[in-house]
Amino acid sequence: MEDSNANAKRKRTLDIVVDAPNNLDLDTYISNYKGHTKVDRLLFIAKRCPSFQIDAYRLALQELRDHSLDHSRYISAATKLNEVLTAQGFPSFSIDNTWVDSTQKRAKSLLERLEVELKNYKNNLIKESIRMGHNDLGDHYYNCGNLTNALKCYSRTRDYCTTAKHVIEMCLNVIKVSIELGNFSHVHSYVIKAESTPDIQPAVQAKLKVAAALAHLDNNKYKLAARLFLETSFEISQPANNYSEVISPNDIAVYGGLCALASFDRSELKSKVIDNAEFKQFLELEPHIRELIHGFYNSKYSVVLDILDKWKNDYLLDLHLHSHVENLYDNIRKKALVQYFSPFLTVDMNKMAQSFGTNVPKLERELAKLITENHIQARIDSHKKILCAKQQDQRSGIFYKALKMGDEFEQSTNAMLLRMNLLKANLVVTTNQKSDNRRHN
């Protein structure tokens, strides 16, 4: 049963139409995921990319039918698919009403049984049984697509957790559902709670870092998100430890790489990304991100812009990344412009425009904005089309620094003289005097 409130709270999205990306093989891409996120991503793509609509809806329906009790979402997706098929003159998709009816009955029967079991556990006052009862009920609601009730049940297990393992299980369940609901403040709270639990396994720690990184990404805190993605252990890519119900290792490479480019300075890019042995393993999964990072670091801006342009539509079809693409791209371009200019006193804007795939008037507007925002200390010669660095008057700077040091020295000297005079006049309260005053009081 798809809860209407849960459906309304699913990840905030931007409604845009995207042309089919040249790089996206839908079957290969979606094979990296399982469970709800697989369906969420397929329906997300179907809604935004006309070229992939039919295939995405069919794959989503197959996943719902094979691995879910969410018959309401199955009917909703089938209805949307038939609207597309009818509009394009294709035969309608045949809804499996037998499966819908049997699934509805099975879900209702299982719910009633689980509720009775939980009631009996509560009567017997066995904490572990009550915890498992709430957990099983949460799993059932989750499998039926009722995220709000699933979250309530998982949260209720908190009072019955008796071991660190139970706490971790509860936190991961709450985090998973909260990510789907788009409630990232909840995600952050439960990540902190889980991290305070002793003896966390590396695979669990990796999942917590990824969840926290997604919360920071949702809040436009790209530097914090980048740091956490870069600190994630490659163990999360192993079959026994994967987090494919939320994110794939490929996503970690893409999200981490783009967030780092948008927020790190050149030295951080070198030390925290390029020289990061752990993150290199993620980058092997997405060679274009590795090429993008090295291109930026080596000032090959035409390569950087070309890669970003080729992959933009892929990113616009990503469930978590799509609403940040413009911000990330804008930040990366600004940093590239600043980095291009930083070694020089003067720059020919005609050559600079060629390097950044634009014309001089547009570049001039971009540079003027960077100067206004104090990202570049320069002035524009519009007549000669030259960008000139502002040369600081070093002599004035030295005089200013000397005067400031003199003022600070004078203040500290006056303070010392005052203290000496107070001591000489016996106007300083000592520790013994304080103790005597307390005894008198």
C-alpha cells in the first residue's frame, strides 16, 4: 500500500525533460541497485527522459512484481506506462490483475499475523521479542511501500535494543527509510547515534559515511559531502557489504569527484583526491571522473568542460544529483576561471575565451562577477580585452604591518605596567585572601 504522505515526501525533485544521454546504458546502470531505490531511479528516469520512458517503466514494473508487495505502486506505474504507449501508438501493457489481487490479500493477511504476534510479545514482556516484532512489522510496511508506518515501527525498536548490533540495525533501517522520504535531518541524527556505538564494523562505518554525505549533499554542503565520500572505504563495493539499496560504488565516485571539484582548492584536490589510494579504487569504476579531476588539476580546461558537457544529461537523470548539477557546474567553472588567471599578471581575454568555449562578452561578464564577489583581485581593460591583476603596494603593506605591531606592543606594555603598579600598591586579590573571604561568609 503506497502511503500518500510518504509518496509526497519522496526525494525533492526538479521537473525537467532530459534528452537521452549518449553514455547511459539503462540495463547496466540499473543493475547496480536493488529494492526501492531501483524502482525510484527507474520511475525518476521515466518521468524525465522520453527516450527511456517505456523501457524504464517496464523494468520498474518487473522489479515491483518480483520483489515487492507494493501493488498500489505497480498499478500507478502501469497506468503511466499505458498513457505513454497509447500516445505513441503502441499496444497497451496488460496489468497482471491476478498478481495484484493475490498480493493485496497476502499483504493484508501478513499484516494481521504480525500485529497479533507483536501484541502477544508485548503481553509476555520479552524485550527481544518485542524488538523483533516491531522490526518485522517495519519490514512488512516497507515492502508494501508504506514508508511512514515503516519508519514508525523501526523507530519503536529503539526502546528494546539491548546490544550495539541492535542499535546499528535500528539506525540503518531508519536512515534507509528517511533517505527515501527525503528527511535528511533525520538521517544526520541517526548517523550520529550509530557512530557513537562501540565497535562499529568498517562496512557499517562506510554506509554511515555515505548516508551522512548524502545528507550534506541535499543541504548543498558540497565540501562536507566530498570529504565523507572520499573517506568511504572501498569495502562498500564488496557483494557482502554493498549498499545497493541506497547507492552504488559508481555513485560514490561521481558524487565525491564532482563535490570535490566544486569545493576543494588545488592543494586539497591533490592531497585528498588524486593521492587518495582508497578513492582511486572508486575512480577506476568511473574513468571519466578520474580524467576530469586530473584535467582540472593540470589546467586542461577544454578537456574539463568537454567531459562535463558530455555527461551533464546523465547527471540530470540521477535521483540524488540532478538538483545540484547547475550549482556544481557553476562552482567548477568559477574555480577553473580563478585557477586559469592566478599565475599571471595579465591575461588575453580572447585566448581565455577560447580555452573556456565562450566568447569575450560572455567571459567579460563572468569575470566581472568574480571580481565583484572578490574571487579575483583584478581589473578588466575592456578596450584592450585584457584582464590585469591588481598589484598590491608592498611598501604600504609593510608600513601598515609595522604600525599594527607597534600598537599591539604598546597595549601589552601598558597592561604590564598597570599590573606592576597594582602589585606594588598591594591592590591584587591573592588566593589566600579569597579563601579567608569564603570562611568569613
